[in-house]
Amino acid sequence: MSTLAELNKHLFAALDRLDVENLSPEQIEAEVSRAGAIVDVADRITENAKVQLQAAKLFAEHGDKILPTLPMIGKAKE
């Protein structure tokens, strides 16, 4: 999974698996657990994307003068 679009596909696939009507209680429990794990990872990915977007907005608004305060870029310049 390398894009937010692919993440979205995985989330909807998990939802589709939960919607299967002939699952046994054990299969439902396994799918709920799996879906929970997928959602936990998805939350981390989307939070990371938000941070990247915030950094891009800061750079767009303040240009080069903000670069030293951005962790990845500031370290790359050293």
C-alpha cells in the first residue's frame, strides 16, 4: 500500500468483508479484529499525511525562511 487511494481501497475492502452475510461468529470476530488493525494503521497514515500537508502549507506561505524549522529539511541542510 503506497498511496492514500490504495489505503481507501483497503478500507472499503475491509468494510465489504464485514458485510458478508454467511460468516460464522469466528469469521466475524477475525474480520472485526483485522478491520480494527487496518483502521489503526490507516489513522497513523492519515495523521502523517496531515503533518506533511501542514509543512507544505508553511513552506508555501513562508518560503525558504521556514525550512530550518521543518525537521526533515532542517536536518538535510546540516
